[in-house]
Amino acid sequence: MALDATDFIELLAAPRFAIPLIAGIAAGLCLYLLGGRSPSSAVVALGAGVVGLVVGLVWHVAGGSWPGAA
């Protein structure tokens, strides 16, 4: 099974993936700017972005619902 550009675009368009990713990027940007644009705050900001990416991927793969949800 090969992934192509349409699969990637569909993934970015899915709200279950896009919302945590955008929130992680926004949190990372805020942490970077509030941290004084230092290298250490850049690492923390990158970590926040990666956490948003991972949460978005897990939520997308899990189907976006919690166990026991209707």
C-alpha cells in the first residue's frame, strides 16, 4: 500500500488530526516567544509541536472516539 499526496491532504483536512496539531504548534510558538527566543525555549517549543503531532496521529488512528461513547 503506497501513500500519495491525496492521503496526506486527507490526513491534514481531518479535524481529529488538525486540531491537536494546530494547538501543539500554537502552544510551541507561544512558549518560544514567551521564553525569550532562546535555544532552550526552542527545544521546549519543538517538544510541544511534536506532542500535538503525536496526539493528532493517535486520535486519528483511534477514530476520534472514547471507549463507551455512543
